[in-house]
Amino acid sequence: MHHFFIRIPNKLTVLYMALFLILFACTPIDYDNNAQVKLKSKDIMLGAEQLTYYLPMLTGKRVGLVVNQTSKVANRHLVDLLIANHVNIQAIFAPEHGFRGNRDAGEKFSSSVDEKTGIPLISIYGKNRKPSAEVMANLDVIIFDIQDVGVRFYTYISSMHYMMEAASDANVSFIVFDRPNPNGAFVDGPMLEPEFTSFVGMHKIPLLHGMTVAELALMFTGEGWLNSTNALNLSVVSMKNYQRTMAYSLPIKPSPNLPNNVAINLYPSLGFFEATPVSIGRGTNFPFQVIGHNKISIGDFEFMPISTPGAASTPKLMNKSLVGQDLRHSNVKGIDLSFIITWHQAFQTTNTEFFTRIGFMDKLSGTDQLRKAIIAGKTEQEIKQSWQQALVKFKDLRKPYLLYKDL
């Protein structure tokens, strides 16, 4: 078993380090004396699947859930599973894209009631990123169980941070059910600089951090990144048989515009285009899998973004015929800067502004250095080299929080 439950102060203590050593004495991977067992993604046992471990922790407790459409155990939603096991759910907190995962990126939505269960649905996206003290007063424990994709500007980890702060302020326990990071094999990209902190980048981590949500929760707490005077009563339910480098195909799309593995793999590279006039396929059947523009083109793939309610109601360059690159059969992993560099050069040669949303580009990057390096004509190799020293330091910083071995 590879779980723990501990009140963690704002900084690592000797007690926590001792616990860390104990944890690593029992890895979730089975070995024999001669050979290492080869694990596959189908062998993974998710945090949410380990009911015999966590149900006793919920007995007699008033529970709040931070969940969405990805919070499934086999084909059953965690809400339904917990209700069937007589767990007293008092509130469901919905992050960006909503409880059902059918809201546009950036679409604000109001609190309501879940039609199926009658449980209050509380929005934690938009103005109210933390629930009120009145809501928190009705809870004893909050469970976070959402599929992340391992990219700093994907906002689920920001929502987790704010919910951890709310729990800490209200002396409510916080439990993270862990799930795989589909980009978990990579630690790459610029580190967040404090002056560029925003909801699309709240933590001093690289764009690709290679950590799971449970590992991040430990880091937020252990490094003192939560803005709270109370120590958070944090527990995690880690996965069994998970390896960070394991290929993992998400069974449910984590948000409307990341429909498949290709989009999830390209997301860290194509996300920067959100700060430019160039389309990355929002409003098509292949978002984050194409790049195109109506006046400046690289490639010869034609597509047209249209209004797609629930995914992109008013996509960039809507109803225009675009030409560009078809990446649907690409095998990009990690961060590939060649796309953003090449398109910037194409715009530059026609004297057309490329970074039309400078502030947003810098928030996505977590720094203004990436944008400036691209404008200065630096190569991908030169830019990536500039990150290396900070990435080495980050890997050392994250070591105490890692729950799974790199193999």
C-alpha cells in the first residue's frame, strides 16, 4: 500500500522526511530478485478505485467533491459511487468547463443544483474561485478527483490550489485521489516567474512539471505556497502500479478541446498560439491538432472553424477558410517550439503582428523571456538550453514529493 495521511506544516519537517523515506521503502511496483515486472497502463489502480482504503475516512463525515466528467471509477461517476456507499455528499464544486465538462474554455457559469442527485453544484471558476465560509462550514472533508494533463497553464491545478486554501482556512480535511499525468515523462519549459503569476500559472514550476495532482498537492503544501495561516490536513490516495513514463490514454476527454491523445500531446506546444491570431483548430473536430490562418500559411491543409457550443461558441477566425498544418498524425511529445518559431517567422516576413496578446503570451509562458527570445530569432535549441539550469534545480526541489519512481 502506498498511501498516507498527515498534517503537513508550511515547510518540510524531520517528521515528514522520515515519512518520505518510509514511503519509498515500499514502492507501488513489484519486484523479484531476478527481473522487474513489466507493467502496463491497464494494471494501474487509480486512487478513486481504492474504496476499502478511503471509505472508512469518510464515515460520518460531511463531504464536498471537486469533480468533473473525468471523475469516473470504471464506468461509474465518483458521485454515484459514493452515494451508493452511503457517503454524505453536501456539495459538488465545479472547475473550468463545469461538472459535466461541457462548458467552453473561459466560459463563466453560475452555481446550481445537480439534476440527478439534488446536490448543490458550486462554481469555482470565474469570480468565485474559493467557496464561501458559509459553504465550507457545512463540510468536514473535501475530495479532489480530476484528470489533469500535466501542463502548468491547464487550470485544474489552480482550482485545486484555491480549494486547498479554502479547506485550510476552514480546518476542513483535503484528500486527493491521484490519477496519471499523460505528459508525466517530461520536465521541460520555462519556470514561472512570480511577476507573471495568474490563474493560468500560479506556481514556481516549469510548463511541463512531470508530476501528478497528488504530488503537486504535496508540493504546494510542503513548500508553503498556500496562502493560509492554518496547516492543511492533507491526505493522498496514490495509484498502484503506476510509472511516470508509462504511456497512458485518457478514457474520457479532460476538457472539450482536448479530445484525444494527439491533442493532449500537442497541447503544451500549441497552447502558445492562443496569444496570436493563428487558429489551432478550436471550432473544428480536431482542436489542438491543426494550425492555420486565413492570410498567412505554412502548409496546405484547409479547414474552417465554426461555432461549436460547448467547446468553442465563437472560435478564432470563425467561418473563414484557413490553410495550414495538419498534425493529426504527428508524434510530438514534450514541448516542440518549432511550430511557434516558424509561424512567428512567417508573420515577421510579411510585417504582420504575431503576438497580439502580449500579456497573455507571457502569462502562458510564465515569463516574458520566451516571447522575447522568439522575436530575437533564437533557435529552439538556444531557447531550451536557457531553461536547463532552472529545470535541474526544480527536479531537486520536487524529489521529496514524488510518489512514483522514474524507470
